Amino acid sequence: MSVEEVLNELKVRVQEALPEGITISNMEFEGPELVLYTKEPRKFADNGDILRVLAKDLRKRVVVRPDPSVLVSEEDAIKKIREIVPLEAGITNQYFDTSVGEVIIEAEKLGLVIGRHGAMLREITKHIGWTPKVVRAPPIESSIIKNIRQYLRSERDARKVFLRQIGKKIHRDTTSKDSWIRVTTLGGCREVGRSSFILSTPETRVLIDCGINVGSENGGTPYLYVPEACPIDQIDAVVITHAHLDHAGLVPLLFKYGYDGPVYLTAPTRDLMSLLHLDYIEVSTREGKKTPYESSMIREGLKHTIALNYGDVTDIAPDVRLTLHNAGHILGSSIVHFHIGEGLYNIAFTGDFKYEPTRLFDPAVNDFPRLETLIMEATYGGAQDNQPSRRDAERELHSIIKRTIARKGKVIIPAFAVGRSQEVMIVLEEAIRTGLIDEVPVYLDGMIWEATAIHTTYPEYLNNDLQELIFHRGLNPFLSDCFIQVEPAKRQEIIDGGPSVILATSGMLNGGPVMEYLRALGPDKLNTLVFVGYQAEGTLGRRVQKGWDEVPFSIEGRTETIQIKLEVATVDGFSGHSDRRQLIEYIRRMVPRPERILTNHGDANNCIELASAIHKRYGIETRAPMNLETMRFN
């Protein structure tokens, strides 16, 4: 059956299911969505259950858009929105997309624009015809989010054409009578870095993650040239678990070499990924390294993104449905679950995950309708890889800061911009607010401020405790007065100033603004350097952590040796990865328990040890595959 025939059949079913007096003027597939155009948007708005019933009956994501003939003028629409929505909602702007009949309302308090069970949105539609879509105005101004939203608006016509093309591919008829599922490992197996997999069926090829090993001179990219991945333009979809470069760093490269399909991820992952891509090429250029792609390819990739919410079941191919679930690792990180065929097989990729409540996120999801195979990380899968509790880690950090401030010193915390920085910020804000540590300035240098701004834009992705603080008590810890953004010209003032805490990138002392602070403050024993993240072998951070008391610095083309006399401390327990106990517990509590588990994203010993331990404890078939293996699962 052709796509046109499928649409005609669906049109008949939709019209039969609609109440009398509601008609459809047109129907299109746009990406994974079935879009209904109607001259009676107000009647749809009056009955909020129509769409829910249609989606359940058709097993499609259904969207209603107004026929252009029923839209009021933009000027009148703005007036009416302002009349309907209470002033305290904090509407900052409205943007009209005539190609889809949407008005995008940017507001500080989304709930007041949406209303109870969407009542306010329906009221807006009834009066203006336009379909309202609400986005959060960033509490901290974010240049990345501003630019992304502006760029996607400027590309709306091209995106509409793209989505219609993708819609036809997704809903095409299946041609093969065979049924099998294969996974090929392209990177990240028995190693950390360049994570990438190909999921194949007779109909479909899906690429899961496309990372880079930033610290590797050779072998830093996935094996994208092997037959399972080539030609790249024949891949049907790309799915990204989270924004870190070892999972998403090479997504723009796909578009450089001919990929023209969708990239599925969460909205926070899209924004953080763009931030990290831009920083990656900027740092590479500054260090004189060749970059694998240009900023134009970042924009091209952005144009092809399709953002999904957790829990949305989405068709991404004729025989594959995708659902994203919270992974608890960083903002927007996902465990990606694939339902293949009509009940044929289910497989999930964890990406990086944390199975423990943290200051930022709820624990990773491990409850699925069905699951036959799980591919999971083993970063801390070794027998001795157990971390202290988060509470103990916080107490230790408090203690280090208190004794450093008492001796009038400064605390330098090298931090990764996304994830660990925000975890530490929440801990410091609470400690200062409750008097556990003295009220000192906390300086944020490097990408940390921009990454934090993105966190403030998506509070619905944070844990229940933070949502309670932000939505119901009006207290957003990220907006605390104790946090101060640092401009490069102001660093010397901080260095010369009084006691403070300095969070600065990069997390492994391999560049970034933290180096300026270490150079100036390292020779003074009053100060303290605190590592809260993993320090890889071969990095300067690892050397200092091991006790080196002299380190070389490259300054304006010449090398200087800096004395390291400040206190050096390591606080484990802030990792965004599950430790050995949590990995085992994740499987113990999993519903349903999978028939097969593959381990990856860890060194060879950790992958093998975790696979062996799971098999011995639960009798599940396990493997620790190497790169370039292909496994058939059905």
C-alpha cells in the first residue's frame, strides 16, 4: 500500500470517528506525526478528548492544525492572547508560523499559559484559530537557546518540506517478508569514547549515537565506513542518547557526508549538543587541530532534529517505534527503547545512566512494557568500582571548603560544563543558604554559565524536589545571588580577591579557563584544588591528582613550570554514572528482566567483569562485545 493510499484510508477512519459537524480539509504525514487540517479548530478545542481518542485508535501521534482561512490577524491574535492569559504568566514574546498555523508563546510560567489539563490553550484556540505552542523563556538568558529558536523559525519552510519527506518514509509500506534484527558495534565497546551502534532490520537502519574520543590521536571516531553503516545516506534515522561528545560529537559529520534524515533526541539534548559542538570546533581551532566539520554542518544537523518528550511512543520507520526514557545522567539524557515490528522484538540502549536519585535527576527508568535485549554501560562495572554515597561526598566537599575559607584561601573546582557543574552548584547553594558554609562568592567560568542557563529552561527534566522548589515555592537554586558569571577580563580580580569558590572548565585540566586559575593560585598552599569528576590517564588532571608538584604550562608559545603547593583533594560520589552496586541493582529491579544483556562503554576488564557478574547472579545471557561485531537477535 502506498503512502497516499494509507493517508486516504486514515482520512476515512478519522472522519468516521469525528463528531458531527467537524470536518478535515487536509491530512499529511509530517515526520512521525499525522497532521489534520481543519476549518473548525474551535470545535476541536471545545472537546479535548477528540485527539486522545484518535491517537489511541489510529496508534499515531496526531496533531490538529487550523486551515489558513480561519486564522485571525496576527495583531488581533496578540491582543486576544494578552486578554486571556493572566499577566503573571510573564509572556515575553509571540512568534507566528503561518506555514503550520502555530503561534509560539514564550513565557516565564508555562503552567499559567497552558491551564489545567490544557484548558487555557483550548480557550486561546477558540478565539484566534491559531494553534498555541508554549515554550519557556529562559530565566537566565541563553544565547544558544535564543539562536536555536531563531534559526529553526527561519528554516520553518524547509523543515516543513523535510518533515513531509520523512513522514512518507516512515509510513511507507514494508517490502521484505523476512524478519530479523541485528546490531553492529561501531565504537564504544571495551573502551570509553566514540560510542556508536547500527540497529538493522530488513527494512530499516538506525544509528544510535555517533561519538568521538576527544583525547585520542588515532581511533577517535566510529567505524562509519563499514558496510553496515554505508552508504551513510541510506541510514533511516539517527537517535542520540545524550549530548556529551563521546556520544554525539560527530553528528554534524554525518551531514557532511550525505546523511539527510532525522535526528531524534530530547530538546535539552539538542540544545546542549549544539553548545558542545560549537565549543569543540572552537577549542580544536584554538589548539591548531583539524576539525572534522564546520559550523555550517552543526546548523544543518540542527535543522534535521526532531525533539521528543520522555514517554512519547514514536514511529521512526515502517517497522520501528522509539520511546525515550529518563537516564538520570545529564539534562535530557535518555535510555532509548525500540519496539520492532508488530510485537516482534524489543531492545534498549542505556547510553550513560545513573540509577540513583541525584541533586538534579530522578533515577534512570528500568520499567518497560517489553524488553528482550539490553545494551548497557559498564564505565564503573569493575568489582572494586563502588563510590561513596552522595551524602558522604557532599559532607566531604563542605569540609574541604570550610577549612580552605577558614585559612583565607580559594577553592578551585575543575568541572565539566554539563552535569557535574550543576550538581555542585545545587550543593553549594543549599550549603550557603542554610549556613553550612560561609557566604562566599561562587564564580562560574567557561561554558558553565551557558550550560546552566539551558538547565533553567527545562525544569520539567529535573527531579521532583527541584520542580517542587521551582514551580511551587518560587525558589530556583540556579538563580541564587551567590553565583557570579565571570568575564575573562575579570579573572585577575578574582585571583587577587578574598576567599571564594571557583568552578571553571575544563574538568581534566586539559585546557580552558581553569588553567589560568591553577597557574596563579597553584603555588599558594592556602588554596585548594578539588577534583569532583573522573581524571583520565594521560591528562594533566590525573598527574596532579597523583601528586605531581611541578607541572608544565604553555604560555604564549613558551613553556613554564608551575609549582603545585596548594592542597589537592578528590571527592568521589558526584559521578553521573552508576557504580558497580547500582549497575547490578538496576538489573535486579528491572521489569521485565531481559533475556540478553550486552555491556559497553567501559574498559575491557570492566565490560567483561560486569557481564560475568550479571550472568552468575541472574542467569541472563551476557556478552561484552568488541567493536565491529554484528549480532543477530531474532
